[in-house]
Amino acid sequence: MSVLLIQADARSIPPADKSVNCCVRNKGRFKKGWHWRPRRPYWDRKWLAHEYIDLKRSAADIAAQFSVHENAILFWIKKHGISTRSMREIRADKHWGSVGKKNPMYGRCGVLNPNWKGGYTPLRQAIYTSLEWKRFARQIRKRDKTCRLCGADEQLEIHHIEPFSLAPLLVMFIGNAILLCEKCHRKIYGKERRWSKRLLALLREGGASI
């Protein structure tokens, strides 16, 4: 099979636009201030400072306007030396939704609220302040000793595999309690169903009576 080689001099090819001509005349390198992409407004410090500081637009909002990632805008904010807003300023400018009767959750108390847990708060408080609960808690801490997920030995808490709101009768059942550190406890909060099988398996591996 024969291969045809064609030699071409870049200088003999008509430039597509001014930026390409600049690159050809500068030995393949773009001059300072030139770029192969169309110039974006946020490359200009004055424009970006006006949008971000004066108009208080977020980096995500500016990024969405030009279909780029938020990190691209944050890069130019840092490059231009523009001071970013503090978390306090961000929270003060943030729109937190409707208030009063305009809020769809207004007046939805008790069973009307999706976060309703069955009205067990007085019972929960009575149990957790009882002598029986303190004895039960000591038993769990003696059995597990450390967090059963990560092995941490500080800030330990007792977690119910079946939540109290769904299974109040299992609140002091040793096969429904496991010792977790505060970090792991927060990690599985709201995901109890998803973690239940794994936590039960950990109890079985440790020889707990279930």
C-alpha cells in the first residue's frame, strides 16, 4: 500500500481569523491577550466585579449564563483578585423561600406534617431518663466498646436499627441497638432502612444475641 505524503507550509494557508494569523506570525505561539476561543465577558475584571459584587450574583448563576462550570467563574474571581463573599453574606443574600401562608408547609402540624413521627416524644423522654435505659446503655457500651462501623472510641452514641418512631417496643431490645460514633451516626441518619441489614450483620459477627 502506497502512502502519499504532502508537505504544506502553514504560512501559505490563508488565516481563518485574526487570532490564527497572530499565531502563525508569532511562530506558533499566541500573543499575550489573544486566545483561540471567543472572548468571554467574565475574563474582564471590571465586568465580573460588577456582576459578582455590585449585583450580588452568585458564581453558579454567572456560570449558568455562559454554560460553564461554577469552578470556571471561581477561577477568574481568584485570578482577578476579587474578594469572595463570606458565608454570613451568602446567607444574608440567599432567598429562603416563602413565609407565612404563602409557604406550602404553613399550618401543617401533627399528622399533616411529613416529618411526623407518631407523637412519641413524651414517651421517648420518659424512657431515656429512666434507670432501665441507663442500665441498657451500659450493657450496649460494654458489649460493643467502640463504633461498630469505623472503630472510633470517642463520642459514642447508641443507635436503634429499627427507629424508635417505627418500633417503640424495641427501644431496649439488645438486638436492635448498636454503638456508633457521632460521625457515623449522622451519616446514616434518615437512611435507617438502607443500613439496617448491614448493622444487623455486624451484630451477628460480634456474637450479639438477636
